[in-house]
Amino acid sequence: MDPILVISLLVLGAGIGLAAGLLGIGGGMILVPFLTFLLPLFGVPQELAVHASIATAMATILFTSLSSVRAHHKHGAIRWDVVKVMVPGLIVGGLLSGGAIFAMINSTALAIVFGVFVLYSASKMARKSAPVQGRSLPAPFWIAAMGALIGFVSGLLGAGGAFLSVPFMLRGNVPVRQAVATSAALGFFIALANSVGYIWSGQATFGSHPGMIGFIYWPALLIVSATSICTAPLGASLAHKIDQVTLKRIFASMLTVLAIYMITQAITQL
């Protein structure tokens, strides 16, 4: 394995972990475009690159989310009541997405869908809107249904769900730091359900390839996770000290660039 590629993944993992703790994201939206470029250099077949990138990015969330959740929990910022209601839906949506629908989608279409959703997420992050007085989270049934939607969509994008769960909670007037922390906790269950699905559907569709378990490329998973779990607590700590509006706008700009790159690459393949 080329040392330069390994170092690239280690540095990438450090940045992903910091972002995961800081903004409650799983890191997939940042990680997928880079992995799409790097994995073919590791020998992953080009036709599997997008699927493998999304699945591998999702699997890293298992590690980064646990690391950041511990730090957020120390600050008492996680809304465990929301997590408890959402988890069943997250698991159902994630298993359906990662275990069935994901394998059926063409890689080019998947890249375009990913890019469009990232652009949407970036636009939501960049906007600053005043909270509506008196608004709160909906009834448990609708929270659970939202969980299923988040689990399903996240599985197609390799994302931890923050691009949907954070705006959903902010709309219900959940304080931004609680929304970020709770999103980090939700990310673990999204990653768990979808990773199981990716392994199942990948084995059934493509069989085995060197270094891959289903759609997950495990060498990249281990390397990225090695540094991401170290920097996630630092990001979570900074999240309680730094102005969130500024951070979200910077992050939104970065997401926009990455999304445009993914869409451009997909259109070029067409």
C-alpha cells in the first residue's frame, strides 16, 4: 500500500473526526468525494468506486460518532428522548436503503443524487433564520417517521443524517448545540443499520473483491477511523465554545465545492 495514500487517508480521517464532533455530522459528505478519487488508486474497481466510497464513509461513522457522542454527553447536550423515539425508524430506513435500494442504483446516478443533496444541505446550513416562537417538535409518531426517512436517505448518500436531522430539530426550536449533539448520537444507529445492509447487498450483488466486505473497503475504513476517533472529541469540545453560525457557513462553502466536483465528475462520465 502506497505510504502517500495511507498518509492522505490519515489526514483525511483527522479532518473528518474534527468536523464530526464540531458540527454533529458523520463526515460522509466530506469523505465520499475524496474516497471516490482515492479508492481506485488502492485497486478498487472503477465501477464500484462510488458505491464503495459511500459505504466506507458510512462505516467510519460507527467510530467517529461514538467518539464525539461521549464528549457531547459530558456536556449534557444530547436529547436522548429524541434519540429513543427516532432509533426504530432509523434502523428500518437504514436496512431498507443499504440492504436493497443502494445496490440497485447506477453509480453515476448515485453520484448526481449525492451532489444534489449535498448542495441542498449546504444551502440550509448557510441560511440563518429566526426561530418561530411557540414551535416545538411534533408528536412521537412523526419523529419516528422522520427517523425512517433520515435513515433511508442517509444510506443512499453515506451521510450521518445531520443534513436532515439538525434542520428538523432546529425547526422544533431545539437549541443548536443540542441539535448537533443529538445528531451525532443518531449517526451511530444510522451507520450501524446501513453498514449491515451494505455488507449484505454488496456480497449478494458483486461477491468478494480484495479488501472489500460487501461494498465496504475495510483498509480505508481502518485507516480513516484511526485518526478520526482521536480528533472527534476535540471537535465536540470546540462546538461548545465557537460561534456556530460562522462555522456552519464555512462548512457550507466547503460542501458546495465538493458537491459541484461530484456532479461534474458524474456528468463527465455520462
